[in-house]
Amino acid sequence: MSDLSPVLDLPLLAPSQAQKHVTHNEALLALEAVIQIALEEVPGATPPALPDPGARYVVGTGATGAWAGQEGTLTLHDGSVWRFYTPRAGWRAQVPSTGQVLMFDGSAWQDVTPSFDDLAGIGIGATADSYNRLIVTSASTLLTHEGNGHQVKINKAATGDTASLLYQTNWSGRAEVGLNGSDALSVKVSSDGSAWTEALSLDPASGHVTGAAIQSAATDVTAGRLMRADYGYGPGNLLGTVSQTGGVPTGAVIQEGANGNGRYVRFADGTQICSGTKTASTSAGVTWTFPAVFGSPPIVTANVVSDMDPRMATLSGLIASEVELHCWTSAGTRSGDEVQALAIGRWY
């Protein structure tokens, strides 16, 4: 029968042994050293000058002094001398000061401290696979700050790849938000998970928005689509220079102006109104040049401003740019009174 225990090599008492307390105490010291191994520091080569009684260490390579020739062993200082113990494969030791965990593999101590770096996958409430390397089954997932802001980053390799958030119903896609095959942020939707519609796409250079949810042209009045600022009208473009292409407005809604010939107003639908005042001549008609040219001869009306006997205004020589105004008395002679004129027509 061996004098040592089979696992920890503890000395065993022999029958009729004298000084049994010596063997017993040796076994206790060995137990002190090899169970619940808490090391003072990571393996080193130089013994401390003033070790505390019961301090344990793993002797590193190139050991010197009292540790010379004891590389790889577990050592305990009993208050007087260093005691050395040969580890067996599977023994574990921890360094409380650093949190490291060491394991003896049969030839050397290896660092087996648990690490969450470079893991093959993580499954929380589920099993990760080679494609979905992180799976979380939970009522919610919280990512919070540590004092300031917080960012969630989704990175793709190249422009043609996809970096997105995919929203599903019973594993069938219904909406996808992200960089879908380009560097433009897009929102895609689907009713069946197969056919997809790009509702919104934001150009990364201009920030402008296109997509099925946005007007495609100035004449697009599809129900449910959002109006583009340059296709609709508001305080910023209601008043200004009117223009058109093929009868479709391309400028402001109302244009108003004045010059020496009077005042005018143009509307986006083509309507133009001009007004002016001229003093008639007693010898011939006077020319009223319209303050803005019409596209064709307009309809003109004229009134005489006079406190005298009844007066009458007549017109002649009407063209798109001007008209002749005449003022007459009830006796049929010319009068030099003031004539107010109004022309209504189209500017294109």
C-alpha cells in the first residue's frame, strides 16, 4: 500500500506509526496549499523577500533563489520555509487581484480566464447559429448610456451591400430601414415578404427624398403621396415670377408689378390683368401701352373720370401690347378728361 493518497499525494498514517502528529500535520499543510488555491500574483520567477505565512505562488520559468529548479510547482510559505507541491492536470488556481484563472494542463499552467472576446456565438434564451451569431429571445432589449449619449452601429463592407433593420411578422419581412444595396437611406415595405416597394429614399449627397410615397412629377396627384416643396405652393413660392412649360405652371402662383404704364397681375393659369390711367386728347386718341404684354389682344374696358357733362370712352387699335383710348362729350366732340382702363386676357 502506498504511503500517499492517490489524488493529492497526502501522507498517510502507517500502522503502529510513532509521532503520528508529524504525518498528520504534513497532510494538513498540503491541504492548505492545494485546495481553494488563491495565488498572491501571477506566476513569477523570484520569491518575495518577506512572504506572509500561507502565501501561495506558482513558480514561473527561470526561477531563482529559493525557487530555483521548481518551475511549474505550487509553493506555499509556511512561515519558515517554502513548501513545493507538484500539480496534477486539471488543478485550477485564481489570482484574486487580477481575476485571472489558471489551469494546469499536465505540463504548464494555462490562463483559462473566461473571455467574451472572439466568441463563435451568443444565444440568450435561444440557440445561436452560424448565420445568426447573436440571438436574443426576450420581451425587450435595452441598450442604455453610461453617462452621455449612445450609438448603435451597423457597418457594411461596400456600397452595394446592405446594412439595415428588418422588421418581420412571423418571420416574413414587412419593412426594412437602412442602406439597402446603396449608400442612400431607404424605407422599404412589403405586404407578403416577397414583393417590396421603396417608399422613401434619401440621397446621401443632397438629402432630397424620392420614392413611392413622394410626388414623382409636378402633375402627379396620386392619392396618399407627399407633396414636394418644388411641386406645391406655400408662403415661400406663392408670390413671384410666374412661368409655364406646355401649360403646366413652373413658377409662382401670382406675379404682381407696376411701371410707368400702370399695374399688372399675372396668375399661374395664364390670366393677366392690367390697369392704368391716361389723360385723353382733344385732337386724337392716346396710346395706352399695357404695363405687361399679353399673349393675344385682351378685353379692354374704359371709364371717364369727370365732373362735367356725361362723357364716353371708346377704344381703337387694340393689339397685344397697346390700345388707343378716346374720350367724347355727349355732343360728340373730343374731351381731354382722365380715362381709367382695365385689360383682361392671357399672358401666354
